[in-house]
Amino acid sequence: MPAFVSLSSFILAASLSTLTYLALLHRCLKNRINHEKSYGSLPSSESIIITTIPPEIYTSEYYALHDRASRRVPRQLLPHQKDTNILTIFLRRNMMAFANFPQAYMLWAVSPAATRPTFHASHISSLDFNKGDLTCGIYRVLERTADKVEFGMTHKGVEGRLVFRLWDEDKDVVFTSETAMWTRMDEMQRATMPLENPVLRFFHELAAWWLLDSGVKYLVDWDGDTDSERFAGGFLDKAWISHCCRFGADMDKKSRQLSFPLFLKRYYIWYLNQLQGRLWGFVCLPRITLLLIHEVPVYSDPIYTENRNPTCASTFTTTSLAAAMSDASALILASR
């Protein structure tokens, strides 16, 4: 009985620490990302940006949701590539990362066998995201230009678009991730869209904002030779894991400043590897102690420091403690 109570308390503490960690991460990302959302009828101005939405969707016969997140980065920090190549690199990395998210595992579970290979890193890394390409089960490319990719998605009576684009603004490049969903209005009822659920919306924002933010950081750190090998070996290549797990000394090649939350990289890479049934993530155990005794600012990304909320820096102790507790809890439970 005492052992059962101890285990229950342990699981409760682990759950609370994980929820605290996610809430703090969401708050800090919110201050890094420009975010807009709207409900009701889609504004007609969106037809200029998202060109594959049928005209009738902009009428009162449809109820819609639109969510946009954007991130700026100085052009000089990006790879010396054409915009079309930069966008392809960005999408490959982000889609391979998303394929290991809990949301993607749920999509994989309900996908037919014929589309399940589209979740594999080898498939995603081979895509140029041309019209007709399918990734992660439900995201099919409907339009591709040099600076924009529009994915179509349909699931349980709800249709939508997922759009990634970039453009120049002054000396910066703006990256955006947009989600639009709609459903037909009936006199009696209508289908409920996933993002109308507060819990699902929270996790959508957490995933979308983190992918956008870390995707930009990935481009800043991008090395053509290293990354081509990484794509060939898959997202969970050990060299890539080792790169992401480095603590404290992971320096940005161009700015020589510490990179975006190292504890998040450590936690996330461990999580991915546990899903893959590997033991490589156990090297993170010593870092749990390091996180509690070293002061590493939450915001160390050199990009656009003026937009940061200084209060987030003070949350490091609580955030790192929550991350460390959730890591320790999961590691111990996984070893049982």
C-alpha cells in the first residue's frame, strides 16, 4: 500500500510539473511570436493570400476559424539560398519534427495504411513540396510558389488550409504559419472544429509556435553539408541528437550567442527518442542537475531581442525545475 501511494504521488507530481512547464513555455512563446486569430466569417482579404479557398467559404453560409503566427529574422542570418530552397528546408525540418508530435501519432492511428508511410522521415526529407505531394497523412500540397506552400486538409466534416510563406520586409524576412478551418452552417447544428476546443487549441498553439520559432533558429544554424546528411539519415540521426542535446556550450555559429531554450531541446529530443523505443535519451539525466544549478536565460536567441518580455527570464528557475522533474519522472517510469 505505501508503495502504491508513493507511486501515485510521484505520478501526480510529474503530471503537475509537466503541465506547469507547458503553461510557462506557452506563455514565453506567446511573447516571441506575433499571433492573430479570428472566428466567424473569413475576411475577404484572405483570398489574396490563401488562393485555394473556394469563394463560397467567404459567405455567411460557412463558419470559419483563422489563426496566424509570424516570426521575423534578419536576412543576413539566413542561408545564402533562394527563397524557394529556404522554404523547402524549413518545411522538411518542421514536418519531420511534427511527425513525432502526439498530434501526429493520433493522425497516424486513424490514417489508412496507404498513407502511413507519409509520416516517415525518409518520405518527408525527399519532398520538394510540389503540388500533389502528401505529408503526415492529411496534408496535401494544393499550391506551391517560390515563397508560399498551401496544404489542404479534410477531417470529419471540417475542411481547412495550412499555409507557410515568407516575404521580405525592410532588412528582415518574415515567416508565417497560418491555419484556416471552416464548416458549413446548418439550421440545427454544425460540426465542431478541433481548434474550438480550448485544450486542443492550446496544444495547437504550443506546437505551431514552437515549430515556427525553432524552424527559424534551425535556418540560422543551417549548414548545407551537415544538414543534407541529416536529411538522409532521418530526423533522429544520432549526430543530430547529440547536437541538440549539448548543454551550455551550444553556440550560434553566426551570432556567437546561446541558442533558444536548451532545456527544451534536451527535453524534446529525449521525448522523441523514447517514442522511437531508443535509450539514447538517457544521457540527459546528468543535465537535470545542471539545469538546477546553472543560470541559463530562457531567452538567449539573438534574433529580435527587443520584442522579448523580460518577465520570462525570471521564470527560468520554475520552468527548468518543472522540465527537470518531468524528465526525471518519465525516465524513472520508463525504466520500470
